[in-house]
Amino acid sequence: MDLGALRYGNFAKLGEAVTDWEHMTKKLAELEKDAKDNLKAKADRAKWAGVNATVSREFITKTAAEFTDAHAEADSIANILSDTHGELISYRTQLNDAITRAAEKHLTVMDTGDGTFTVVGNTRPDWATDPSGKTGATDQQVVDAFCEEIQGILTKATASDKTAAQALMLLVDQVKYGFADVSYADRDEAAKAIAAAENLVKMAKEPADMSLDDIAAFNRTMQEYHDDPLFAEQFAKRLGAKGTLQFWTEMTHTHAGAQGSELEAMKDLQTNLGLTLATASFSESDAMRHWKNDLIAESNTSFKAAGSISPFGALGSQVISSLMRQGRFDTEFLDDYREKLFKADKAAGESGAHDLWVKGYDALDLVFGDGNGRDPLDGLFSGLSHNPEAAEHAFESKSDLGHMLGTTRYTDRGESLGRALESAVTGVAADDTSSMAPPHSEAQTEIMANIMNAVAQPGSGADLVAKGLGESFGDMAAAYMPEISQALAGPNSGSVFLTNSAAPDAFQGERIPDVVRFLSVASTDPAGRAGIIYGESIYTGSLLESHLSDPSLFDGPSEKVIEGIGENAGIIEGIVGHSVADGEVKAAVAGEKDYNDALKAKGDFAKSWVAIGLTGLKLPEHLGGEVMGSVVGGGAGAVAGAAIDRLMKSQEMAGAKDEGLYGSAKDLYAMRDSVNQQTQWSTEDALARHHVNLPKDATDALVRNAVNAGWDASSEYLNTTKERP
């Protein structure tokens, strides 16, 4: 910055801009609140159908989110401008003070243009006759001291102005349309993020020179900033697509076989690097669009570490996918990358997928921890599991879905595929226990129907369960309890089996056999079976609470509702129980401990199903109209939460000697008694919570008879849909 520009600059315009942006931020804060409390909240409570269930709901959700982003971006701009304005005013004050003090020392400070200046001593005609022989009033040391001070002020002012401009340009370039979800308290905060990225890029360009201490420092910085959009973009674009892939190739080669603290450091590095790239992928600046395109273009490029003696390098796709195991990547980027990988994988055929990606790469290990990263689809599926929208896009094609399920017989991608499928059909990202699940769309229910159809094929389901998808199948069944319940109950059962699904009847009619076989197959996996039981228990408890808190939901006596819910519980868990018993005809009950362990282990996760409203139930208006289960331990979800607690604790059943709830599923009748007891307890909880007076003995008998009837009917469902031993 020129001395004259700082000294005489009119910062009033900048001050006016600060004021304008601060006013804008306040207005946007009000609009954000209105969008959340009115627009979004009303959309969540609305009963959508048809096109509105997808297009309109999604539009409103995104519009409300844009107001949040707009407020965040405006607030960041206001903060950066305000901070810069204050700093420049301060630097101008410091400069004028220095010039005034220089004048007192008989020195003149002059701007010489192009960012330069000079400090010269004042002269008078009589200096030539001074007895001391001096020709000026100040010595050179004083002049140099003022030069250094003034230069320091100008350097800091230049940095403030330059980094503010850089941060503002990067911020507004984050998105092509709309607003960026970026928030900075001041200019210095944004500038530090940019500087940190530039420093890490310098290190990453020389990976061979990075010691373990350097990697530790690298990790600390990246862990602090991996969610920062400006940091992430600067790191990715300055390192470049090829540079990013080469960096990770070098690191995995150099630290191959790492153990102890070195292994932990490399795990952290892989996580932090993946999270950083995920954040960067959301930038829509020209530089990042080129970076993403270049990254995909390098999918088939071979990357070899400098010291590698192997004739085979890692494919770009193998490197990319090994960094997708953590973090949510941009949907459009995942769509483009997935399309390229799917095309190559399908061309190889189901049985050729393993050889396509793994054969010849035996020495390759791009993952620190589980797996080796040789199959890029494995990493891609992990990436999709963290982005439900991209996951849904990936499996909308029944052909693509069928191929990927078929490849699990020949690959080790089953578990990651299962998590991606869960994300696709539920709308909830893997490991996300805080977000509220959206109502199932028609597209999601169609994918779920296709999954059930694939699993229901003779021999197919057992193979899929054996390849690691059983637990995911159980989780998916839990999420779709409303639609499954309506299918088993028959047409016009929605007044009892509540849901806000866009396609509540999607599994009815000719798809019912697929539903039954899907539940049967999923129950053969201990964790899958635990998921179904938790899902049924949660849905039963939630239904009872909804109906007994608002009798107007069903036009009829409460006893009829309770009877219908009890029979449904008996049917679903009867299908599970009979399927387990059928399996025991062919094999010993060695998996009983596995199931009990899975039941306990899944309990905490199942609680998140209540927390995120995975059942899709809605409370009546007088209770707030929120999605059922949004307040665990409060009014909503309390009955379902209690049911989970009982399952986790294996609470002993009345009249059952030393038997915990579901503790002895090898005995078919013990399991029937378990679901009966659980349903009775949930009914008692709901009646007590909402002060509904029904005779206890008569209600217990009603539930018991209903559950038993459903249990008996479940056997017939199985007889008509599958071959049994």
C-alpha cells in the first residue's frame, strides 16, 4: 500500500459499506429465523403427496437453507470489512503519529510512488556555517529507525488490505449460485486459514522431507481447519489434482507397515486429508471446478511413489477412493465420479469386478487400518454413505443396483455397499445420530422395493447376508416399518399404521412376498435381526403413543387400534422368529451369543433412530406437530425409548424363569412371549402417560390375543412366499 493512499485515503466509503452490511446481516438474521420457524417448520409438518412430496418439499428445504447460508456469508463479509476498516484506521493513525514525530526531529517523509517512500532531513542555509560541521539536524540512525517503523506500518496495512480482498474473493467464489455456508469472526481468522493452507501445501509438495514430527504438526493444523472452506480450497487447488494424488501415494508408500504411534498418525492423516478434500469439493470457484474435473480425469492414471520398485502404480481412482472414507463430498462431484467407476465396473461383469481392480495390485495398500484400498468401489460406497442424496442417485437404476449387489459375491465391498444403501433409502448419512430423517420419497421407496426384490430371489439373499449386508438390511427394515406394516395389514390401513411417507403403499400387492422374504433373510444375520426387532419395538411404541395421545387419529375405539398394532407386532416378529427356527433345523444354534451381543450393541444406535425420527411418525398438532421421536426422554418418543431400554437391559419377563427379554430365541415360544410382553409393556406405558383408562386385565388379554394371532399368521406368510424345511 502506498504511503499516500494510507495517509490521505478516505475510508468513509468503507465505513459506509460496513454499516450497510451490518444492517443487511440483521435483516437476514430475521429472515433466517422466519424461514426456520415458519417456512421450514410448516413444510415439515405438512402432509405431502405426489410431486409435492419430492419437488416442493425439497425446494422449500433448500430455500430455507439458503437463508441460513446467506446470513452466514453476509455476517462473514460484514465482520471482515469491519475488522479491515478498523485496522486501516489504526494503521493510518500510527502512520500520522510517526510522521509527526519525524517532523519534530526535523525529518520529512515523502511518498515516492509504487509503494516506496523516503525519509530525508530538513536543511537550512546556515547549516554550512555551523561550528560543529554538521550538515543536518538528525543522524542516519534516527532516519533508519523511522524508515523501519513506517515500513512496518505500511507492510501490515498492505497485508490487512490484501488478505481481506483475498478472503472476500474466495468467499464469494465458493458457490456459483446462491450463498456459501462460510462464517468468519474477522479478517484475521480468514487470513490465518488461508496462510495455514499455503504452509501445508509447501510441506505436501515435498513429502519425502516430512518427518514424523512434521506429520504431527501437519495433522494438528489440518484437524483444526479441515471444515474451513477457504483453507480447504486453498490447500486443494494449490496442491493440484495430480499433486494431491501423488502426495497420498508417496505417504502410503513411505509409511507402509506403520505400527504404534506412526500408524495412529497416518490414520489421522488419512482422516483429516479426506475431510479437507470433502470440504473443498463443495467450492464452485473456477479453480475448484477444474480441480474436480482433473481429479476424475486422473482415474486411470498410474501413480507411483518415488522409491517404489513395484512395476505397478496405484490407479488414480484407487487413490481418490481411499480418501473418501470420511467426510461428505459434494453431490455433483460424487455423481460424476460414480458414473465413471460404475461404467468400468459393469463392463467387467459381476464376476470380473475383483480382477479389474485387485488383480495385479497385490502389493498396494492405500488405507491405514481396515482394508487396502485396492477396490475403488469400496471407498466410493463409503463416500456415498455420507451423502444420502448422492447415494440415492447411485441406486436409482435397478440395473446398477442389481450389478453392485451381484458383485458382492466376488469382492469385499459388501459392508460399504450396505451402508451406502442405508443412506440412499433413509436419507440419513452413516454415523449421523443428530439429523432428523426426512420422510421417505417415492424414489427412495422404489429403491427399497428393488433391494427387497433382489434379496428375495432364491439363494440370493443368503449370499448377500453372508457378504456383510445383513446388518444393513435389518436397519433398512427398521426404517421402513410404517410401509412394511401397511403392506402386511393390507389396503386402507394408514389410519392405524401412521407415516408421512410419500409412498406409504409402495410395498403392497404383488410386492408383499418380497417383503416377507426380505424380513426372513435379514433375520438370519444376528445384527440384522436385532435391527428388525428394535425397529418394530420403536414403531409399536411410537404408534401407541401417537394414537393414545390423540384418539382423533383413528375413527373408532382405542381397543381396535391397540389390537391392530399388537397383531402387526406378532406378524413381523413372528416372521423373524420362525425364520430363525427354520434355520436351526439345518444348523446348530451357535449364533445365539452373537445375536444377544448384537442386541445390546445396537441399542445405543437404535436410540438414535428415535432421536432422528426414523419411523417417520408425526405427533398431533396439540403436541407440537413435530416428527415423532424428536425429543428423547421428553413427551415424544418416551414409550419407544423405554422399549429400547428394556431390550438393552434384557429385563426379565414376568413368569419366565431366569429368561431375559428375547434372551432365548432358540425357543420359538420364548420369542413369542417376548414380543407379547414387550408390546404389553409399551401399551401400559402409553396408557399411563396419556391417562387413558382401560381395564388392565382386558387390555393385556387384548394385546396377548392380537400378538398371538399375528404370530400364527406369520407362519402362513412364510409358507406362501418361500420354501421352508
